[in-house]
Amino acid sequence: MSQPSSSTPLLPRLVSSFPTPSLLWRTGAVLAAVGIVAGAFGAHGLQKREGITQENLHAWQTASNYAIYNGLALLLVSLHPRFAVHRFAGPAIAAGSIIFSGSIMTLVLARDRFRWMGPITPIGGSIMIAGYVALAL
């Protein structure tokens, strides 16, 4: 066993590179799949639920589409040699998409119990946008 030197950190880094291209790829694939499943549910099952309006269906479709778009974007980002390991862009796109789409879907399914989530949707959108802006910088 080697002796620690003055440059040896007290706590070793548990994750050498976050995010990894593999993590972004898998996150993108899951987001796209969830968006497709949610879209199918919205088109076939959601409209049969009591109290669902056309406005709810449109909001659900928007959330589903954004999950798909951002999932595909993460798949592409994971293939880029520089941006696949960008510490902010990929995680922000993923987190923003989950917050944005998830809050909309939660509001459609259980508005009465989760009304407080309404203001969270634009926060998710802002995080998502910040991730894309980080790619441009």
C-alpha cells in the first residue's frame, strides 16, 4: 500500500467524471420512452378519466412532447466529445425536463392535491433553457 502524499486528497473522488456520456445516453433514452408512453396514455387513456378537459389534454401533450424532445437532445449531447462531460448542460437539461414535464403531468392527474406545483413548472423550464444556453457558451 502506498503512503499518502501531501497532494493526496483526504476523501477520494467517488465519481471521476459526472455526468458520463453513458449516463446522459440512458437518461435521454428513458426521457424519450417516458414521453412516448405518456403521449400514448394521453391519446388513449387520459381522456376517459373524469374531469379531464381539452386544456388538460393539451397540457399533457406539451409535457409529453418536451420529454421526448429533451430525451432526444440528451442522446445527441451524449455523443459530443466536449459536451457529453459538461458538468452543467446535460444535468440541467435532464433535471429541467423532469421538473417541467413531471409537474405538468402531476397537475393534470391530481390538480386538487398538488396545486402548489403550478409555480414549479416554469422553474423546470428555466433550468432546461439554462442547460441549452450552457451548450452555446
